[in-house]
Amino acid sequence: MSAEIGREIQRAEQLLRHGELVAIPTETVYGLAANALDAKAVLKIFEVKNRPHFDPLIIHIGEAEMLNRYVTAVPRWAEDLSNEFWPGPLTLVLPKRDIIPDIATSGLDTVGVRMPDHPITRELLKKLDLPLAAPSANPFGYISPTSAQHVFDQLGEAIPYILDGGECRVGLESTIVGEVNGEPTVLRLGGVPVEAIERVLGHVNVDTSSSSDPRNPGSLDQHYSPRLPLKFIDDAGEYEKERVGVIAFSTLREGLPIEHQAILSRDGSLEEAAVNLFAGLRKLDKLDLDMILAERFPNEGLGRAINDRLERASHKFSPQVVEVPSQTNENE
Ligand code: TXA
Ligand code: MG
């Protein structure tokens, strides 16, 4: 099989209704979608991504009103955030209804839900009138895709169709908010900056550090990683100038080959840098180099999420993290 890249919403709709996987565009990154209510179809997502079964999926809905079909309660904070940021790069973790199969949530009694902001995928969701389970459309642990071609490069042999919606407008995965000890808490930094969440809710806790917590693999220490080792420039020590790639915010470094440098925003815009981050990493990762060096970004707005992704990309794979657990129950 080799995936077709196209813009036919109807084709995507038919495949999804028949339990097949389709890559879909969102404003954050491309997703690998299946009908969330079909456990068998959802299982295929885990197989194609080589994703451990303990890593729960996000459910995508076309209308905010659909939320009540899939969760049992919407607390005030969740209502306020969805009113402000949906459609958009925000996922809410809420208590799930039984209609969502356990495999989609890795057996948790909560489910992550978001309403994506992409015209093609919103039309698809409206036609389907079904929720779509969709993780980022990359092999587990690798850099998320921000174009149809990125999806094709890695999953092209494994899925029938890639719905092409152009380049992703945000470029970072959604911000995830759930309850910890009864308080709304940011579980993953992403496309909605913490400052924006706090304008709605007041101070919120940020808890993305629980790396050993299987409930939140997006927060595993090692994730979002290129093939090449990645280090922050400040910690790099000795290196051979011809043999490194550089991820930089806005300025080129003299003395290093230009084609080995990815400048994420010449204007110094964090939004633009976010859009270009994953494509920049992929570009450098294709070159014959020893490692990628990254600048640290300003720790504010989307800069926090950019630093978070670079931080995780800089961690080495630890085997117990990437191994698929052997005793998962495939019939769940
Ligand atoms: O922007 C996005 O969120 C993209 C696009 C495709 O929508 N999706 C995405 O999915 O990033 P994925 O699978 O790469 O990340 C899902 C992460 C999980 O690894 C976990 O950290 C968190 O969402 N998550 C999902 N359900 C959860 C739950 N019930 N409780 C806690 N965390 C959950
Ligand atoms: Mg992912």
C-alpha cells in the first residue's frame, strides 16, 4: 500500500466509516485518525504508530455541543476554557462516558477531547457526526508532522489516505488541561500559551514533569525526537563545526554552513518559530551530521512549549519507555 495524498473529504469520510485510518490536517499537527467509537479501528492506530497501549489518545469533535456525548461532567473551568479557545489548540481531560472504548483512553476513566480549528477537518467531522481519535501522525517518539508530505514520508506505506490541508498554522500540539487534586492543571504545554489560560482562569498549576507517569506520555522525558542527538548549544561542549546542525530563533551563526542552520523566525516571532520548529528539525535530521544544536527560546508565550519540545528531544531513548508492554489486552 502507498498512501494517496488528496483533498477529497468524502473519500476520507468513507474510509473512516469503514474502520480505516486517515491522516487529517489540524491547526496544530497532522493527526492519524480513526472512528473513536470503533475499538478495532482505534487499535490500528496503535499498531501503525508502534505506540505503547498505555498512551491514551485525544478525541476530536466537530461542535462544542458534542462534548456532552462523550464526557459525564463539564466543570466550570472546562466550560470557560472551551468557550474561549475552541475551536483551537486546547485539549480538555474530563471523565469519560462508556461509549468511548477503553483502548482509546488506555483504560483511564478520563478522556482528552478537543475541537480542532481546520476548515477541512471541521467539515469532515460535521459530515461524519462521529468523534475521531487522533494522535499525531508520526511513529511513536518521533517529531510530529506539520505537512501532508511529512506524514507520507513516515507512514505512507501503512495507511490508505492523507487528507491534505496544507501546512499547519500553529505547528505545536495542543495544550492539555485536566484536573489534578481538584484543580485545573496544565498537563502538556502547547499551542495555547499558559498566559492565555491564566487570563481566563487566574493562576494555574503546570505539571508536565511527571515523566514516569504512564497517564501522560506526551510528558515522557524523551519524546518528539529526531534521529540525531540533540543538545542545547550552551551544553554542547566541543564539536566539529562542519558536522552540526543548528536550530536558531532569528539569527544565523557565522562560521557554520548556512544549509546546516534552521532559522525559525527572522522577525523574532515565537508564533512563527512554533510553525517552523518541527519542519526545521526534520530538515536537519535528514543531513549527514553528528548532532543538532538548539538555542534556548525565551521562556514566555509559545517559547515555553518550544523549549519543552527541544528539552524532550534532547533526552536519550530509555528502553523501558519505548518498548510496547507485552501483557496488553488486545480485546479491550
Ligand atoms: O494537537 C494535538 O493534540 C494533536 C492533534 C492531532 O490533535 N494530537 C496529539 O496527540 O498531540 P498525541 O497522541 O500525540 O498526544 C496525546 C497525549 C498523550 O500522550 C497524553 O499525554 C495526553 O495526550 N492524554 C490523552 N488522553 C489523556 C488522559 N485521559 N489523561 C491525561 N493525558 C491524556
Ligand atoms: Mg504525539
